[in-house]
Amino acid sequence: MKKSFITTTVASAAIAAIALAGVATSGAQAAGQPAGAGSVGLQRAVAAARAHGNAFGLDNDQVLQSKSVTTDADGTTHARFDRTFKGLPVIGGDLVVHTDKAGGWKGVNAASTAVRVASTTPIVAGAAAAQTAARTADFTVNTSMPTLAVYAINGPARLVWKTQVDGLGAHHEPAGKVVFVDARSGDVVDGWATEQTDTGSGQSLYLGTVPVEATLSGGSFQLIDGTRGGARTEDANNAATTTTSGTLYTDADNAWGTGSNSNRQTAAVDAAFGVAKTWDFYKNVFGRNGIKNNGVAAKSLVHVGSGWVNASWSDTCFCMRYGDGSGSYTPLVSLDVAGHEMTHGVTSATAGLTYSRESGGLNESTSDVFGTMVEFYAANAADQGDYLIGEKINTSGTPLRWMDKPSKDGASADCWSKRVGSLDVHYSSGVGNHLFYLLSEGTGSKVIGGVTHSATACNGATLTGIGHDAAAAIWYGALTTYWTSSTNYAGARTGMLSAAKDLYGAGSTQYNATAAAWSGVGVN
């Protein structure tokens, strides 16, 4: 799969600054909770965090910023926070505080427990750090903007210049990365791509006749879904892949597309339907009200670039971009690709999994998992649910990835090993994809969605699946309540076991199957 880059930023819908000397709480509240439940849960989590700050290195120089709070049926609260040190954002400072219905401490999941640096005064100038960061790019650099931060992901915390480098790649695709340069020594500490993408190709083109929600305005229908947060679908008019806006689709009779790629509305039908089904899946299955759980929908831009064989999610424009494809690839607007890209937004709004090393593979795998689940949820006869990713966007029918045996693509990992973290995130994702398949379906051969799947466990075990619905519920529970930005595959196992315990009980069939499936991909 081709990889490209888009700047990713995360904006919390409700921020509460929580210092040890004083507490100011916000009205952060999970969908479906009674009025005030979120704020009460947040206040209790803050009190617990202050009392147990030594568990994650909290001190008087730090401030917690609330990102989300959810409350389970039994009253358990999970409050997610970012933090700052002496006013500087901490990369890897995120955490989730868990309290019982009375506000009692149940523990914490912290990306790092050591965030203190000796000095917040840089020796290296920001301009010099920006030049260093720009030299690491393998694309044409347009801007390189540094800001001070504390980096606390690997090893001792460091004062760094966090530099966002943006530009254009070899095929004029948007390119970007974030680079961390030590503000005392000038050494490059870390860096990763800031666009989360997937390759693909997109009546609908792929699903036959589907319902499309539109808004009547001035005697014309606009492709705006007012029932799902105002989701807009626009024609990018083949503008550069950096574009953030296009021409809103309008129609006189509310009949969209022809099923042929020669009609520019057709790809828009698939994109709009993909947004609708992804929105409905998250809301009806998990009670999530949109990508950020705030009722606001993202924008879809179709016909992006010229011959662009890619699709992407961007936090910056809160939008999806879909290329028209080239060669054997058709427009990248298939249902699982749409679900995949929007799930990057959900991940960004929750665990914020860093887009590099094992956490990056887990990020990509999360998008594959829920892109697959959207396909199952939609239950469209023209694109039945299966464990293939992107099979509709290639005229040959060859998928981008096989979840039952990821290594069939020639590069992805079936099993965990020490080398997994050095792979491209689209290939290290194989471990998570294989895990999800084994947990859902088990080992052996079976036909799913008209496709023969066959899986074996890395340890040779015979496994029985619990079904994709239960497997997805456990994955989502871990993503939203236990995983943090630095979670690796070992941490993913721990988080999913905690989620399985919450949902089904310790020692339940689902709990034991989760443990066995993770062992089945070599994560013990």
C-alpha cells in the first residue's frame, strides 16, 4: 500500500485545566449519560488523581487537561487526560483514570510515569531545530514550524522542539511529519508521519442502489446529511491532494449518480453512504455520536488529485480525501475504506495512538477492524462482510490486506516478534488484524461473505472464536478506556483483557478467548 501524509491535530471538545492547587472542571459528558453524570465523574476522577498522583508521576508543575469521561452501567468512570509540564505539552503524557461509583480509586493507565525535565529553557534555537527537522524529510518541504514540548515516550523525559514539517511528495500528494529535536543537544529524538492513509479504489460504484440523505435548499438538493451531524460531500475537481474544500454536490431531483464512474456524482454516492454507515455503526453499536462524540460530522472530498491511488483522513481539515485511482484501481470510496479512514479520527479522539512503531501498527489495525465492522454492519449484498480490506477498489478483486493471514500481501506480519516495531505501520498492523480474526472466528477454514478464509495460530493452538460483534466490543472498550498514545501490542493485550473483564467478567468465555487469541499471535 502506498503511504502518504497529512497533518494531524486533535482538538478536545471540552478542556478542563486541573492543577493540584485548584480544580476547574468542564461539562464533558458521554452520550447517553444523564445530565451531570460526566461532570460528577470528572470531579471524582480529579480527586482520585490528586490523591494517587504518585502512581503516574503527577506533581505541582503539572496540569491535567480533560479529554473525555465515560461512565459504565455499574458506575465505574474512565476519565482520559492529557497533561502539561510547566505549561508545555507532554508528548506521551496522556492517561486514563478509573474510579468506582463512589469515586474510589481503581487504577490508571498512563503512557508515561516520568515527565519531569530539569529545565524548560532551550539551548538550541527553534530555527535551528526546524532546519534539522526539515533535513529528515523525504519530500519537498514547504514549512517547518517548531514549538517547545516535553517528550516522554521512550526513556527519560527530554525538552524538545516539536516541529511540524509539511510539504509535497513525489506525486504531489500532501506530505508531512512531526519531528522531535532535543532542545538541549540538537539531536533528533523521534519522528513519525502525521497522515493516516490507505490505498484503494472506489450508483454507487460498488453497492448498487443505496439511500442518500440530502438537504433541500433554494429549490435544489444539497449533498448534506442533516440527520448525521451535517456531513457534506464535495467534488474536489481533481485539485491538488492538499485541498481542504471543493464544490458541494447539488441535484435537482434528489437522484444521485448513475452507477458509472463517468458520472462525477457516482463516487460521491459511495462516499456519502460510507459516512452514513460508519456514523450509524458507531452510534447504534457503541452509543458514539460522531467521530469526536460531539455530534459533528466530517466532510468528504471525492475526485482528489489526478490518478491518486489513495484515500486519507486528516484531523486538520476534519475530512476524508478520496482519489480516483489509476490502472487497475478505481475510486477509493469502498465501504471498508471509508470506515477505515473515519476510524482514524475516532482513534485520534480517544487513545491517540502514536503513528509509529507498534502503536502505529495498532492504529492502522484499529482502522482495519472497524472498517471491517462497518462492512458487516451495512449488510449490503453487493459487498458482504468479510475479513478482506479494499477488495472492491481493484478490478482484479485482489485486496490490500487479508486479516486471516496478513502475510499473504508479502510484507505484513502474522505474528509478533521484536522486529514488528520496525515495519511500516501498514505491515505491523498485521499482528492486530490476525488477532482480531482469531478472536472473532478462530482457527481453521470457513467461508465468510462468499470468501474462503483460513487461519492458523502462531503457537499451533486450535482456537474457537467469539464472533466479530463481541470481539469488536472488547477492542472498542480497550481503545476508549485503557489504551494510550504509547500502547504497544503487549499493552493492547492487557487493555483488551481489562475491557473483556468489564464487559463479560473475568474467567468468562470471552475473556479466556481474548487471552488465547493474543497468545495465538505471539503476545503473551
